[in-house]
Amino acid sequence: MDRTWLNQYPPGVPADIDPEAYPSLKEAIEAAFTQYRQQPAFTNMGATLTYAQLDELSRAFAAWLQHKAGLVPGERVALMMPNILQYPVALFGALRAGMVVVNTNPLYTARELEHQLKDSGAKAIVILENFAHVLQQVLPRTALKHVVVTGVGDLLSTPKGMIVNFVLRRVRKQIPPWKMPGSVSFKNVLGMGLGLKLLPAPLGPEDIAFLQYTGGTTGVAKAAVLTHRNMVANLLQSLVWIRPALQAGGGRIVITALPLYHIFALTSNCLAFLPLGARNVLITNPRDLPGFVAELKKYKFNFISGVNTLLNGLLHTPGFESVDFSALRATFAGGMALQPVVAARWKEVTGNNVAQGWGLTETSPMVTANPIGMPFNGSVGLPVSSTDVSIRDDDGVELPVNGVGEICVFGPQVMRGYWNRPDETEKVMFGDWLRTGDIGRMDAKGFVYIEDRKKDMILVSGFNVYPNEVESVLAAHPGVLEVAAVAQPDDNSGEAVALFVVKKDPNLTAEALIAFGRKQLTGYKVPRHVYFRTELPKTNVGKILRRALRDELRSAPASRSK
């Protein structure tokens, strides 16, 4: 394959990485603990754990898993928490004990949680008490043997931690009642583990590190099997991409608002910055945008990542423009298409260009990224080190430059397959190549452009309409805050473009939006229907759920008013 994209790599970024530079994530974690002992590792709600403290606490949790829980390497441990200090402690502890981590969305319904726990065969879970009532409903039908419950304030300083827990439990009453006999508190687990010896857990590159669930928005969630080699590779791929930009400023403060249980933040924020001894500032509730901005004002941060909706939300939050951006060296966006209007406004307010990237849960996740500091160009960037990208038609034939087809990926970060789903694995893997389900093209320089997901494409009278393009155009209207384009069944054209909009200007009308679209879109791409909403359905990382909107339209009368 002609890897033309290598000619566009920034200085200092190598063509390849060694995915076996660390035999497993365990070695990468422990190397950081040794090298950066007195430096801050994670900060949340004003409390900070140093690398030495994180070493001690994660070692205690690992020892408890081995000695008290009686788990052996390869058994699954579920983590069901937002961004709080307990998450990295449990994450690193489970990995150091040789366990497989099953990241679990705290917002799961009982049905979704039961499926994931049964499918993974998890034997232990660490869960925030806010969600314990959901686990209680399904616990008897799972293989769980150990339930560890924690409160938001458990690892905060005294007396703040006690006050936080009291307010949540007694004043705000945000903890629904629950009862699970035999459950144990996270603080007690750490106390028991501190007196125990961590046993060696031999791990190799092909051992499983994570069962990372995906696809829950399109049917039954399935787990991508991510090995230690997969994760080490993507850690290094992310690291070599970001390191040159950070070295220029010397800073190592990372803002982590996207949930660490999601693959994007897990790799790009948490794991990739370990070899740099970075300090991760954890934002527990990024939906509280005023609170988020208040946190940003406390730090001269160097790196921030987010999805389009999060960056857009910050830009529309009073006070964000007065944050100190003087140390900001890199803004990274992924998870969904970055709209040009958001990229332009971010540059205007922060002075920093957004580097858009792309990947999937199945690729650990990073596949492509734009060079840090490069002006926004609409692409998702270049294939990262040791990664090949090929654009292919439905028959698997490689397409020429700028040919539009399915994006296929080869590299050390590509998953082994789906957990216990050989049928689903066969659908997406051909040899060592992954069919991503994303439609895109690659230009002559090697920059990749995403058109859309196969399943999100709108077919109007036989013409393909890509929602990303429509959304990008309509998002530029000054009266629009958020927008989503989806297919609506149509008797004449098969499908028509429908637009769901959250207004910035309360006087915005459907007619004005359609007229705006006609100026920049060919006729069949112009929205035929516009529906205004106070908010749009989103995933846990803020990605708009087009499927939910499509389902709503398909179950509604065809004559719905705007």
C-alpha cells in the first residue's frame, strides 16, 4: 500500500510504533507510578491523588480482588462509575491483578445492565451508589459474586467527602434506596487490601484487557475484545501524535470531561498521558456547563478533548470566553462530526485550532487524526502511525483517490473480534482488516473525510444524502444551537430529509431554515420537514442519537406539523 499520508506527518511523529514496547498495560501503568511518584495524577472536586497514592490504592484494590474476592487473571470486573477518583483506582487495580475490565455506562437501564453483566460473565462490580438500585433489580440473574459500592465523596479529603455524601444522600436525596446483602463499600475494600500482598499477574500482549461494549444504540450491545496489545498500540499511537505539541509548552494538565468508561477518553486522555506523567482533571458532570466552566478557570490546562456538542455547549456558556487559554496546546475532537462553525468559533475564542480525529470502539479507538495546530480542514485527519486505511466498495475493491466507499482499517489497534459473537465478527472482519461501516473518502495527500455511517445515509429518489453535510450547513445558521438530520419516509421519494433543531433564536422558523439550506444544498438535500425541540437525544458522550429520531418519525403520522 502506498502510504502517501506519511509525507504529511508533523515533525517528530514516526511512521510506526512498537505495539509490544510494553508487554501489557500493567507495565505501562507501573512505569508511570515509578517515574512520577510525587506528581499529581488525578484531580476531582478539589481533591488530588499523586502517582504514589494511586499506586498504593490501586495495589490495594488489586490485592483485594486476588485474596478476598478470589478472582483469577482473565475474570471480568465491571466498573460502573462516572469520572470520580475511584474510577482510575479500580481501573488500574483490576488491570494490575490481571483482570478484564468491563466498562459499564452508569446511565444504563436495568435491561441494558442485565444484558451486559450476563454477556460478559462479570464476577465483580464497582458501582456508584447513585445507580445501585438499578443493579439490585438484576443482580440475582447475573454471575456477580462481589458488589462493591462507593459514594461520590469517598476519596475526597476530610471533611469535604463526608459533606458531599451527606448532601447527596440526605439533602438532595439523589441516592434512590437500595439493598444488596453482602455488598461491601469501596473504602472498606481498600482498607482490607492495604495489608495484602499483590501477587504477580503474568500478562502478555494477546491477553484481554477490556470487553468494551458498543452498538447498544442499534440493537443488542456487543463487546469488542480489546487485548493488551491493542490498547498499548493505541496508547502509543495517541502519545506520539500529541507529544510534539505538548513538548513546546511543557505543560501536562489534561481536562477530562468525556467519561473514562468510554473508549475515547479512556485511551486518549487517561492511558495515553501516563508516560508523560500528566495530571487528569476529572469533570464528573460535564452537562453542568456553568460548573464545568468554573472548574476550567482553576487551571492553566494544556489539553482538552470533547465531542462537537460539548465544545459547542462550552462556547455558549457565559464566562467561557474569560477562561485562561494561554497554556492550551491541543484541543482534540472526535466521536461525531465537528461542525465548521464550531471549529471556527473555538479558534476565535481560545486561539487554539481543534484537531479532529476518528476511530471506533473496535479500534481502541484512534484510527486517524489531524496534526495538532493545523487549521480545520473538514477531514478527520491522517492514518496514525502503524495504521493503514483503505476505501473500498461493497465488493471489497479498493477505490481510487477521492472515491467514496466504506472505510476499512488495518493496524495493531484493531480488535480481536466480538466477545462470543463469531457471527458478528465475521460480518466486519476480512482477514486482519476491519470494515468500519463508515462511508468516506481519502484525498491525494492521505486525509480522510467521513461522509456518514452506512445506516444513517438518507436515500432521496435514489440519491445519497449524508446527514453530516446537511447538519454542517444548517448549523451555520445563527439561530441554530443544535441540529440533526435524519431520513423520514416519503411516498414520492422513498425518503426525505427531516431536520430536528434546538433553537438559539426563539424567533427562528422552519421556513427560514429551509430557505437558508436552499442557498447551499442541491434540491434533494434540502430538508423537507423541520421539527423544533428543546433538546435532542444523546449518548453518554453527547453524540446525537439519530436512530431515536428516525424511530420517532416512523411511528408518527405522516402529516405531522412543524
